[in-house]
Amino acid sequence: MSEKVNKDRRKTLFKIIVISIVAIIFVPILYSGIYLYAFWDPYGRFYDVPVAFVNLDKKVIKEGKEYNVGKDIEDNLRKNNKVGWRFVSYDEAKKGVSGTKYYALILIPEDFSKNISEAASGNLVKPTVLYEANKGKNFVFAQVSERAAESIKSEVASSIQEQTTKSLAGSLYNVKDSLSEANKGASSLVDGTVKLLNGSNQLDTGLAKAATGAKQLQSGLEKAYTGEAQLTTGVDSLLSGLNKFKGGLTQNSEGINQLVGGAKALSDGMAAVASGTSKANLSQGLTTAADSIAQIKGALNQVASILATSSDPQSIGTAQTILNGLVNTINTKKLEENLRTAAGSASSLTNNLNQLSTAASKVSAGTNTVASTLSTTQSNALSGVNQLIDGANKLKGGSQELSNGLNTAVKKTGELASGLATLNNGTKDLSNGLNSLSDGTVKLRDGLNSGYNTMNNSLKFGIEDISSFVTNPLTLSDVSINTVNYYGEGLAPYFISLSLWLGAMLMNLILSLTKLSKVVQNKYIKTYLGTFIAGSVLVMLQAVILSSVLIAALGLQPTNQFVFYLENMFISVVFFSIMYGVSYAIGVVGTPILFVLFILQLASSGGTFPIETAPGFFRVLSPFFPMTYTVEGLRMIISGINSIRLTQISFFLLTFMLIFLISGFVVNRTFKGLKSIKAEEE
């Protein structure tokens, strides 16, 4: 009865163990499959995560262009399903983020378009996008939504860059055109400078001649001034002579009057003599006649003298001829003597009285004719002399003004000569300066031409092309190796390793309990190698099931499925070898130790973040844990195989397996040998 009970108990225990083994076989898939399934592609399902978007922006029209950037962003986001955009008011968004409705909010302020328009016109006012996330609600998604805000920032920045670059490129083309025009102007300036230089040289030559001419002019004016002084002296002498001539004419007029009076007296006397010969006192009458003849002679001589200085040659010549005839005809001296002699002897004059009376009548008539002619001539001469005196006075005044003008001209001509000499020196400096200017304008022309050619050679693009280039200056050619398509693929090596470790640990624990309970009576399975083989088969089965589910259910696509299966099976055996060696050496007590090793490997294997980001303690431990190599090997098989490195990893894992298997066996045998020796001693 007791034997039957024990047999039934072993059967029941065997069933429990079998069920446990079956359950443990599915532990890795439960651990890895469920977790990886839940987070296989979380970024691809963010379209259900609500994020509030608030647009307070007001459109702006500046320089004929409309800016309504907030509306443009909103329209773009309505077509974007990367996250669950909710277009709401600011109050609702703020309330939702503070509560549980929204994970984050993105706000476009009301001056957004205004600031962009200012930035586009050169007033660099940075527009602001307000981002607010409830990071405590979900930190990972907060990072994602922050990248969404950065994407909006980049999109707006790209638009601003495009507008600014278009403006800048347009300015560059304007500068190029300006350089072209400036080059043409510089060429014209060079030509003009050359002409100006030639003109300056001609001016220099002309000024030198002008300076010489000014000196000659000054010399001539000095001579003219000297001649003008002589002219003034001559005019003064002329005026003096004219005044004397005028006085002579006046005296001449008086003499003519005396002549007329004397002739009249002579005529009257002769008539009286002729008629009064019979009268008494003939002697007195003859004496009186003699005196009158003496007067006539004096007057005639005076008239002849005056007429000799008269200015009317024809009249004066006529009068002089008549007077000379009278003088020659009448021997006044002899007549006077005869009359005076006759006065002493009246009887001798009787015969001559008639002749004298006739001559006296002729003299009176001729005298009247001469007097009339001389009076007319005298009047004309006096009028001409007066005009000549007036002209001489005017000439004297003009001569004085001419003298003053010539004196001033001499001084100014000297100043002109000095100024022309200074100007001539200045034109030489001007010529030197123009030479330098000519060189400078040539350099300016060449520099502008070089600048234009440089810009023309550099500006090989259109405004739209340069705007597109600056806005997006490079194309990221993604030639990444070992591509990972999903978040779950990236985490799969880490979770596969954890799952296989946990599955191997539980499988080793069940096999250890089975061995202690002596449920299995097969001698081969009870041996060290037999248990190892049985456990290896079971953990490899775990690996096959896990690999199949990941490929079939989750769509994991390793670079080589066969190698993927083989690698997982190999990892399972390695992990089981480590655990079997530890438990064989120290028994069930090794399970907690293996669990501690499991915990340490979570932080030191680099399964999530690069090991370089871990604290130094874990970086030191990392090379000594097998999971470090299993994670790296599985990453290669899933995303891209590096055969050399994979071979090295396999060698390291095989080393771990052999060390623990051999060490466990040796330690176990050593302990049993010590126990046997101790038992024998007892």
C-alpha cells in the first residue's frame, strides 16, 4: 500500500513537473512577446495621442505682401496625422494640459506673422512658438511632442530663410548690375580723366604763354602810361596855345575894328582934304592926315601879323593878299613924309590931293571888304577855337582818366602776371594730381571690372535656386547600415536575451527540483551530461518557440532567419550552461545568485541606451557578462551581420559556457570527494 502511494505521488509530481516545464517553455515568449508586441511601433501610433494646437496669430500685410503664417502652419498640421492634433482655444488647451486631456500644447502668438514680416524686411525680431508639455504625464511622448515643436520651428525658419535669401540674392544681383554700371562709369571716368589730363597740360602751356603775355602786357602798359603822361603834357600845351590863339583872335578883332575906323577916318580925312583944300589951316589937316596914315599903317601891319597866325588858311590868305597889295600900293612912309613935308609947304600937295583922295576911297572900300571878310573869318575861327578848347579840355579829362586807368591796369596786370604764374604752378600740381587720378581711375576701373567678373562668375544661380539651396543647403543621403525599422526591433535583442535568461533560469530550477525529488528514474538523465542535454533541448525549444512567434506574429525580419534561430538556440544553451554549472556546483542556493546576475546584466548589457551612457561601475562589469555579447550578436543578426565580430561573440559565449560547465562539475566533484573523505574518517 505504501509503495502504491509513493508511486502515485511520483506520478502526480511528475505531472506537475511536466506542466511546469511546459509553462516555463513559454515564459520567454510571454515575457518578450507581450512586451515587444505592446511597444513594437509606438511612434507609429502617436496619431491617437492628443496634442492641443492654439493659433492666436493675426495676419499682417506689409509692402504689398500678406503674412498669415499661423494659418499656414495650422493648415499643414490638419494634414499631419503624426500626432492627434486638437485645434482648440487657449483656455481649453491650458486647462487640458494642466489636467489629463492633452499631453502638450503648441501656441502660435498673435504677433507671430508681424515678427516674421519684420524679420523679412531686415528688422531681426525673432518670432516665438510657445511649447508646453505635461512631462509628468509621459516623459517619452513629451520628447516626441517637443520634436514636433522643433519641426514647426524648422518649417517656419525655412520659410524665413527662403524669403531672406531671395531678398539677399536679389540684392547680390543688383550689386552685380551696379558693378557693371560702375565699371562703365569708371571707364568713362578714365577717358574723361585722360581728356582732363590732356586739357590740363594744354592749360599749363596756355597759362605759361598767358603769364609771358601778361608780363609783356604790363611792359606795354607801362610804356603807354609814360606816353599818356606825355600826351597830358601836350594837351596842356595845346590848351595853353589855344587860349593864347583865342586871345589873339580877340585882339585881331579889335585891330580890325581899329582898321575899319582908321580907314573910315582916312576916307573922311581925304574927303575933307579934297574938299577942303581951299580951307584954311591946311597944314593942320595934312598933319592930321599924316597921323591917320601912320595909324592905318600900324593897323595894317597888326592885321597882317594876326592873319599870319589865323587857323583859316583860305580867308587869311585872301585878306593877307589884299593887305599886302595895299601896303605895297601905298608907300605910307613916303606918303607920310610927303604929307608932313606938305604940311610945311601946302602948295606942293595940291596936285597930289586928288590922287590921295582916290586912293583913300579905295583903301576905305578895300578895308571894309577886308573887315567884313576878317569879321566872318574871325567869328568862325573863334567858334572853332572854342570847340577846339572844349575838345582839348575833354581830351585832358579823358587823358587823366586814361592815366588813372593805365596806372590801375599796370598794377592789375602785375597782379595778373603774378596770379598767372601762381596758377601756372597750380596747373602743374593739377597735372601731377590728374596723373595720380588717372592711375587711380584705371585701378578703380580694373577693380570694378574684376569685382564684376568675380560676381558674374560666382552668381551662376537664379534667385529661386539660391533661395532653395540656402533654405535646404544639403541633402541627407541616408546610407545607414544595419537598418532598424521599428522601435520593437531595436529592443528585441535586449528582451530576447532577458527572456532566454529568465527561461533558462526557471528551467534549471525545475530540473534541479526534479533531480532532488527523484521523480525521474532514468539513470542517464540523472547523470551530469544527461541533465545538461535534457535541459539544453528544453531551452532550445524555448528559443525556437520565441523566434517563431517574433517572426510570425510581430513581423520581425532578421537578415537571416536560420542564423536567427540558430543564434537564439545557442544563447539558450549558453545561459542554461551557466545556470546548470552554478546549481550543480552549489545546489539550489545558486538560484538567488543567478537572479542577482540577471539584475546586474539589465544595467550593464547596453540593451536600451549605449553602455557609454551608463555609470562607470556598470561599464566595468559589462565585458564580464554574457548578456552583453548576446545583445550585440542578436543586433547584428536582426539588422546586419558582421561575420568577424559575430564569430568573436560566438567564441566569447562558448567560453562562458565551457567555463561554467567545467567549473560546476569540478566544484561538485571536489565537494563530494571532501564529503567522502570526511565520512570515511568518521
